[in-house]
Amino acid sequence: GREGGKNVVKGIPEKSVNHGLLAAVADSTNSPGEQKGWGSIIKHLQDPNIALINEDASDVCELIRHISTGKDSRQLRRITTEVMEWLNFARRLI
């Protein structure tokens, strides 16, 4: 299978549902294609209209650190929901 595009956008939601958001992000550190996908998600979560993560999170390692420290379950659910909605939107465009 190919490493980018639709396969990445399809794989992230499956991993997030089966293993949780943090595990899905952590697993992507071994995949340049998934890291690129998460880069787009990070930018979305940083958008001033969304503002779910700080602007200093620029890669998957910083995203992991951000979502694993100081977040309660409500905040993690909100981030997970936003990620899943963004991925559903992105699948329609790719």
C-alpha cells in the first residue's frame, strides 16, 4: 500500500478508535506519511477558531506531550472528536 493520501487518512481514525488518540499519535512516529497527516491535524487544532492545542506543538512528539500532560478526559474527548471530524472531512477531499 502507499504511504500517503487516502491510506493515511483512513488509517488514523481506525487506530484512534481501536487504541485511543494518544496511541494513534505515538504509532505515527514510525511513519513519515502519518506524521505528515498529523502535521495537518496539528495545524487544524491550533487554528484560532478551534484552539484545542497550543501553537508551540509543531510535530507529533510535541502533540503527544501536549495531549498527555494536564488534560482531563473531557478535553481529550473534545480533541479526539475534532480530529475524527477533520479526518472525515479530509477523506472526502482526497
